[in-house]
Amino acid sequence: MSPPVAPPGWSRWLVPPAALAVHLSIGQAYAWSVFKPPLESALGLSGTQSALPFQLGIVMLGLSAAFGGTLVERRGPRWAMTVALICFSSGFLLSALGAATEQYWLIVLGYGFVGGIGLGIGYISPVSTLIKWFPDRPGMATGIAIMGFGGGALIASPWSAQMLESFGGDHAGIALAFLVHGLTYAVFMLLGVLLVRVPRTARAAAGAPAAAPTGTGPQVSARAALRTPQFWLLWLVLCMNVTAGIGILEKAAPMITDFFADTSTPVSVTAAAGFVALLSAANMAGRIGWSSTSDLIGRKNIYRLYLGAGALMYALIAMFGDSSKPLFVLCALVILSFYGGGFATVPAYLKDLFGTHQVGAIHGRLLTAWSTAGVLGPLIVNWVADRQEEAGRHGSSLYGLSFMIMIGLLVVGFVANELVRPVHPRHHVPRPDETKEAADERREQRESA
């Protein structure tokens, strides 16, 4: 399947909707919690067991993006979106079979393993193409697409809840809901497959788009990027930022309930659900808003904001959060906007450092930081809260220590961001116009390093 090249007159503004069709679909992952209570009731699962498909899906997202990134670069966005469509939809169909036969391992295999591969390949499928179409505004372009992943739950959550209400919360109703999800998302993702195009690499006829020459600016291969300190510093930056955000996102409803349980105005279940919806909106808005801002103020500066201001928000919640609901909600919304913005900005940060040569493959490898954070963030918050509860504490005191840990992690990320410097020329791939002497000198620099 060769990458479809845009014909003369093709508008680059048709590419973001193609990316959104994929990202809005796979963004359903953030709505998994809707299925947790009915699965626990229908199949007799614990809360830990019902979370396993989601956790495995996030792990497979990072791993498949890392190992499949080079193939995505080589085969192009249409191939990647097709693979994502097949895996993500097949994951739901396998899950439907598992629910219908009451075989939970099939749900774990389908949604977590097979669907997780679709998550990873689908997530990185449009990134490199968007950056090549929008070399003037890479942050905005990737923000538009990745916004869809953050906003997918706003569509999937009420839709899934309505289906479970209509079909029933028993294993047969869950199976039918999974089946409808798999078929519907297949059709929707197919729109992206059919619409996506890659820009022409050479100057074309009047009106046809042309990609920026691949030899301009620093160009680093995915293999060489792994040998640079810049890659691992950015890995640390992303991991710390995601850990801080997902720590709140994963436990949002019980957290706000605990914070105000001992006050005269406790938070109701409905209000807690509304808080979760607000966090999803902030996550989505941050992906387009902050990533577009990074085009104006620079990638390093925007991450200074994410990490520095994020630590301040955590400190405010820890010290004053239980005394003011508006302060608690506002600080949490800012943290989640930084969480989403960090995801959307990092492809442009990678493009600035490593060029467009294999930016999709490099991005895929970097997403292993997400897999790590997806385990680390919930583990810190839940483990600390459990230990504090065992010690007889309650309310906001359940989270004080975990918030201090999050502040420390954000400081680590802030320092790592400050250490990022331009990539040394010895890691650059040879330019087409480079002389033999310059190439030999570069080779000698690489061998002596």
C-alpha cells in the first residue's frame, strides 16, 4: 500500500480531518471506566481486574508505537491508519465475543492487546504527515489531531452509557455494546484512511502543495536519535508531565469527593461526574491551545510552563484545595490542560531537534514514556492513598504525600527540559548536497564520539 500523494490543488486542510477521524475513534480509551461497573457486576470482577484491559491497552500503545514507528514512516499514513482500523475494531469484536461467552480473558486480549496495538499505530499514524504539511505551524497541526484523542471520551462516554442503558448491563448487553463500537469505529476510521494524503516532495505545478525539502535543518534518523541525550531528556520530560496529569485523571471522581467529604458542602456523585467531564474538556482544549502557543513562544518555553506552573498548581491544591472548591477545580483543570498540551507539543519539539526525516518513528519510541507514566501515576496516587487510609487518615490528607511526590517529579522534568540542547551534527544524516569531505568529517566525529 503506497502512500497516496496529493494531486495538484489538494488543500492541506483536508489532512487534519483525516487525522481527527482516527484520533476521535481511538480516544474511546479514555472512556473505558464506563464499562468497569457493569463488567464487575456481570462477570464478578474486582476493580483491579476490570482495569486490566485499559492498563494493557496503554502499555501496548507505547510498545506498538515504539516498535512500529519505523514501519509507519516507511509505509506511510494510509497503511498505518488501515492497520489501526483493523486492530482497534477487531479488539472490540473479540471483546464482544468474550463478553457474550463470559470469557474475560478474551476481553483482555481483544481490548487490551489487539486494540492496544491499534491505539499505538493509530496515535502516531498522522503525526509525521501533518508536520510535513504544516512546516510553518507544526504545533498547531499536531495539536488538532491529538486533540481528538483527548476529546474522544466526550463522545464515547455518554454514547457508551446510553448503549448500556438500552441493551442492559448484563454480559449480553455489554457484548452488543462492544459489537456496535467495533463496527461504528471501523466506518469512521475508514474516512480517515480514504482522505489522508502525503505532500509532494518536489516542486509541482502551480497550486500543488510541496513539502519542505528533507535536507533543510537538522535531520536525524530514529536509530541515531536513540543515541542522543536529547531523546532521553525529552523522554524524561514527557514521562514526568504525563505522570502528574494521569495521577489526577485516573482518580478524579473519588479524589474530589474525598477532598470535601469532611466539609459542610460535600461533593455529590453527579457533581463528581461533571468534574471528570470538565477534566476531559481541559485535556482536549490544552492539546490545541497550548500546542498552538508553542509555535509562538517556542517548545522549551511551553514545557517550562507545563512543568513549572504544574508544580505550582499541585502545591496550591495540597495547601489550600480542601478549603475552596473553585481553587481545587481550577488547579486541576490547568494541570489537565498541561497534560494534554504536553502530548500535542512533543511531536513539534521532536521535529525542532531531529527534523522531519523520521520524526514519526522517533515519536513512536518516545511514547514508551507514556506507557511508563500510565503505570507510575495511578500507582503513586492509589498506593499512597491506600497506605494513608490504613494509617487512619481521611479526606484530603489521603493525597498530601502523593502530591508532594508529583511536585518532585515535575521539578525533575523541568530540570531535564533545561538541559535540552541542539543535537550535535555528528548525529545528522548526510544532506544530498553535502560534499564527500564533509561526510567523511561527520563520520570521523561519529566514530570518535
